[in-house]
Amino acid sequence: MDKPITTAEVPPQFLRSAFLVGHIPQRALASDPRISYALYVPPEHYNPNPQAIPDPNQIPPTTTKNNKPPLPLLVHVHGTSRNLTPIHTTLPAFANRTPCAILSPLFPANLAHPNDLDSYAQVTAPTLRSDLALLSILSEIAHVWPGIDTTKIYLMGFSAGGQFAHRFLYLHPERIAAASVGAPGRATMLDSGVEWPAGIKDVDELFGRGVDRDALRDLGRAGAIQLVIGSEDVKVHGGDEFWVWVGEMLAKKGVSETGKGGKGVKVQKKMDHGRMESLLALKKGWEEMGIQTRFDVVEGVAHFSPGVQDCVLAFLGPLMRRGE
């Protein structure tokens, strides 16, 4: 298979015309074209060829165009609605001033079964390991954009994106520079007696690796884990009547709420409490294991990702600028 062109192969003056800086057209993931991703690369801060050998005989020396440090990468994970709007509206300004690159992966609905909304947030499904898909995206970016640092990422996710964020953190802490977990409706507790996605009893079987609590503690001590939610985000999604209907529908389909559905997809337990309660329980469970977090409550905000975004960026921005 032909390999994609890298920015190191393109004359700097042609990078924008080749759509390799600025807003990058949505790209299909080579290892799984069902998954795609959007990328923003700030043109003024990007070094297209960090391995270039400076030529001191040129006037001015080529080092003036090739001495920019690698850009840190902020990964913004969507919620159930699959809204990628921030990478086209509010996040580029953050990228330009930090500076950093922005990645927004897209995990379409209905991948695991015809009624699938959030299997990506659970990380594992029969036809999708969303954590491995993200790692594959990072590998593609590292090849095409050598001026972006993909070794450790800055991860942010809200709602179902917050579910993905803390589960990816459990499974791949070595790839995390900092993580912001926003308002997950359901949390995975570090409980070895309960199966995934509510606990971690079967992580070795499902993922071929355990949870490195020491690595999580190290991130916590570095001040690199944020839990964030709006002060008014206290309602159960859909209300109690909705979840009664969901239970009845699952029963008609022969699916247990705590068993497996569709083609072996685990069905998460119904939401029987609000996201604030869920996040507080996660915070308490982590603290009992020595995992420190920054807990931010944004006043006056309900379940609304844009309402907490400034708080998230205020947490991540200084960490990026310090290179932590």
C-alpha cells in the first residue's frame, strides 16, 4: 500500500496548498476506515521537518525555519452526539496561542450493532477497540506530521467522551501527559470484583493488560488529572421514565441490562443517578487508592460541554506550556 506524504517531503511554502497545515480535511483511519479524524495544525508554529539538517551556509540559515519544537497534541473526544464543532470553531484559537495541535477522532454510531450509540466509550466491542483505534490514529499522525509530539497526549472528553477518557487513562497511562474527564454518565471504578465497564475484574482478559495504579498515582501527583462538571449537572439523563422504557425494550429484545446484547456487546447498567454523583464516586474511589485529582465544578452550568470548556483549557494549557 502506498504510504501517505509527510510534511517533511513538502516544501514549506506548499504545506497549506497540500492541506497539511491549518484545518486538515477529515481523514479515514487506514487500519479501520470506519473511523476518521479531524486535525488542526497551527501553521505559524509547526515545524514540518524536525530532522532537517541546518545549512549554516544559507543566508539566512535554514535553522530559522526548522528550530520550532514539536507541538503537543490535544485530543478532544466527542460525546454521544458526535459533535466535532469545537475543532472548527473554538479550539483553533487555543491551539494558536498555546501552541499545540488538535485532534478530534470520530467513532460513528451503530458500529457494534444497529442500535449502538456508545460502544466506543466502553472501549471494547466485538468489532471495535476504540483505544487501539486512537493509538493507530496517533501512529498515522506521527508519520505524516513529524512535528507533532504523539508520544504523550493531552486528553479531554465530556459525557460519553469523559467515559472514554478515563477508561483510556486506565489502559494506557504511559501515553497520557494529562487528562480531563468531564461528566461521565457512568464511571468505571477501580474495583477488581466487578466486570468491565463498571469495574476492572476482567481487564486482563478483555485487553491483555491490567491497570497500572502506580502510573495513575504518578499522574495524579503531577497534577495531571482533572475531573470537571457543571454545578447544575445533577439530573439523570432522560429521566426515570426513559430508563423504565429502556429496560422494557431490552427485555423485549432478550437483552439483560447487565448482560450482553447484540453480538456480544456488554450493555451498561441503566443510569440510576446523576453525573455529579457518578463523578464524586469516581473521585472518592481514586483518592482512596492514592490517585490525586483536580476537581472543578463550573457554577451555573448543566450538562453542556461548551460550558466547561474554558475550565478544561485553563487546566491543560499551562501543562502544555510547561511540557509536563
